[in-house]
Amino acid sequence: MAGTGLVPTDTAAFSLNRETGDLEEGAAKLASEVGSTSVEAVLAEANRTGVDKGAAAAMGAMHPRPEQWYAFDAADQDTTDWYPQGLTGSEDSGNIGLRTFMVSWYFKPEAGERGVRVSFLSPQTLKYRHALLVMAKPDGSYGPIDIHAGGIACYGDLLYVADTVLGLRVFDLNHLLDLRTVQHDLGDGTRIGRHGGKLNAFGYRYLLPQTDLWKVAQAGPRFSFVSIDRGGERPRLVTGEYRGDDPGGWVGRWDLDLRGGEPADAFVLGQTKIQGAMSYGGTWYLSQSAGSTANGRLLVADDGAEPQARPFPVGPEDLTVQDGKLWSVTEFRNRRTVFGVSL
């Protein structure tokens, strides 16, 4: 795509280095004490219920409206503390036994940092539950992760989370932890870590510690979103950068093992305000935002063609493919939904 579309660019600028450090050791230490659980078990203990075709304000002037959408509950709609950003699902993973969506949220207030949480949502029951992402140390301590978490993607048991400045953080779902198995204090929503012989996590029951990090080799590239391309001969990671009024953001496709550190290919987006990107079957899908009150757009283009705009809801973010549809999540207060449209 030329002009306003994707233009190939040098891949070397986006190189990543693996910097596991003591992350895996810390996660294993915490898991050995608490004991691991599963996504299916979390959903069986879901404590929130979404609303089918709720929060209709998210659709704005979109016509036709999405074929399906699910809204978060009233408390999650109303909060100004947490904002949904990333989206992936059980089809991306291939290892989760129930149809599931996973949504990342970042904590917005500068004071009282809570980090990042991930919602596990069942589209069958609309039941869901949040889990807190944490960074654990080999001594058994742990704390929140203060990032935007603008995109997530799951493949196998690994959950990739976009870190705007650093690159890609990795979390192993085999280390999904249930604090109900140890001495805990779920009633204290202000503390995290060990206090008085009990484990705290801002009131959350479930934790997911970071196990790996792929860090940008040189300052400059920003990692705003991430998805899984399952439309080619082999799955790949797709990740890229949001820029507000600058069309110079980038997108790249990476081998899943990230071997060599560079993407297989990379492109300049040629569009502003891209919040998510998906490459699927030779077609690019880009979600483009337009603020908290105006409808966004879905930009669609086959390789080598100019993008065509389709209507999209207000505040669209990350993208994934599930059940033969393209799905996204909307972020703004009282307009928070997971919605699906035709590819």
C-alpha cells in the first residue's frame, strides 16, 4: 500500500533482545508456594456478569452495528480508574478448553498504582473475572506492573503484553495463581505483597506473574499493540506503534520464537491513531480511533492495495480473530464492550 497505506521499512530498527533475568525464577517461586490454577477454573469462579448488547453508546453512529457485542458490568463501565486496552482469545491460544476472551486493563490514576489486570470472559455465559499481573522476585516478594498494556496476544500458554517503552512482556498461564489456596487477605484493596503473614493483591484473588521479557535493542520503537496472525502458513506475532497525529507509526510480523530479534517484515503505517493491527489471510485490518465521542474506523486492505474504511464503534483498541469474526474492545467510560464484525 502506498501513500496512505503500509510501506515496507527496515526491520533492524525494531530488534528485540531476550532479557529473562530472574523473572522465571521469581514466578516459579511464587507458584511453588501458592499453587497454579487454570483459565477454566477462574471462569468457574467468575464473579462478574457482562450484558449482551449493553453499553450501546459505544456503537455511536455505526451502521450497521456489530453482529455481536458484550458489555462489561455497571461497575466496570463506570470506573475512571481502569481502562480496557488489549484483546486476545482462546482460539489464539489453542490450549484453553473453553471459548474465552482475555482483556487487559491499565490503571490510570498516578497515585495508588494498581498496575495491569486481565479479564477472563466467557462469551457463552458472559461471566468474567479479573486477575492481576505482577512481577515476582526469587525471594517470594511481588508487586504491580506499571505499564499501559495497550495490546495482548496469547499463543499456547504464553500471554504476550505490549510494553510501550520496553517491548514485549511474557506471562505463562501455567503460573496463573489462586490466593485462596494460601493465607491471604482479599478484603484489603490497598495492599500488595506480604503483610502480616498474608498475601495481598489489591483485593484480587488471582495473580499472573511475569516470566519473560523481550526488550527493544535500541531506544525509539514503541510497542502499542500485539496480535496473532493465524492466517498464513505458520502463526506469527503482529505488533506495532500508535502515533497520534503522525502517520509514521509502524507494524511488524514476528516469528513466534522471536529468534534473531528482528521481525520477519515491517511497514510504516501511513495512518494516524492506529490502536490495533491484525494480519490475516493476506489482508491487513487496522483499528483507528477518533476520541471518546466519535466513531472510529476499521481500515482494511489486501497486500498491495489502498485501505478501505469501514464503520467501527467509539474507542476501538486491540484486535483478534475468533469464531470467524474480527473482534475488538472499546475503552471509554460507559462504552466498554467486546464486539465482533465480519472479516
